[in-house]
Amino acid sequence: QAINNKDVKSEDKRDYSLFPGQIVAVEGINSSGRTMQATRLIEGVPPPSEKHRACDLLEYQYGAEKQDGKPLSIVTLCGPFTTKDNLSYDPLQDIMFKISTDKPDVVIMCGPFVDGRQPLLHDGELTTVDEDGNEKKSTYEEIFFQNVSMLLEEMYINDPTMKTQFVLVPSVEDAFVDSVYPQ
């Protein structure tokens, strides 16, 4: 059941700081149906670590269909991916060209992808130019789709053998996603 910080009172007067989505076990009494008098708070335990057999790890590292004995290649990118004077995403396009030639195993992209601090977005006029050169109003989601999602999709269309995996991590500065705590 979902609870708020104000719904739990501690007998030992210790302060607890719970965040939305945190999994805890609370031992205590809830006589009023509104506030629980906690005698004990138990935070979630981490899940047991996965165990892999040595032969499986060797197969992954040296198998012809896997790493083939090569080291794992990871690239990390941090936004914003636009310059202050335009929304063209030229810096992102440049680095994606490099990624398409180097073909790392994993690319971790940290936002912001549509930077809420971008001066051109502050005035509320989200005007973009389509393929025909016509200006049109766009939402934050459309800007992300046109400039990030489509760019990634085109990379796989242009090179169907590409095995690079992309991990997108939103930022609290992203204009189109809800903030997630803790970040």
C-alpha cells in the first residue's frame, strides 16, 4: 500500500525520509486507520546478486557471436545536445556519425534531450522547420521524436548489422519527462 511520510510516526522520534516508490516494511500499530505508529522501519534489502558460471562468461567474452575476445566498448554522452542559439541538434548529429563508424557495444546517453533551460524554448513558441522548409509549431515530445528518436532509428536503418545498444537516461532538466527521484 502506498503511504506518505506524514502517515508514519515513530515511537523513538527518529526522522525517516521516505521517497515515492521506496519499498519498506513498517512494523507498528495503525489504530486510527490514518496514521501508523511505527515501532520499526525496515528498508528493502537488495536482491541477491546473479551468479554466472565461468563457462558462460568465457563464451560471452570469446564467442564468435558475442565479444569475440574484444574488450567491451562503452561511450557516454551527456546533454544538452543543442547549442544556445538554435534547436538543430548539430552536436548530436556529429557524434552519432562518429558512433555509426566506431560501432561501440553500448552508448549511454544522459539528458537533457529537450533542455528546459534552452533560451529558444523559454518563450513558449516551439517552432520547428519541416523537411519542406515550412515552419510549424511543435510539442516537446515532437522535438525529441524528430531529433533524437528518428536519428537513432535512421542509424539502424542505414546499417542493419549495427549491434550498438543505446541507453537513454532522462535529466531533471528535460522539458518533456516527469522528474524521477532519486536521480
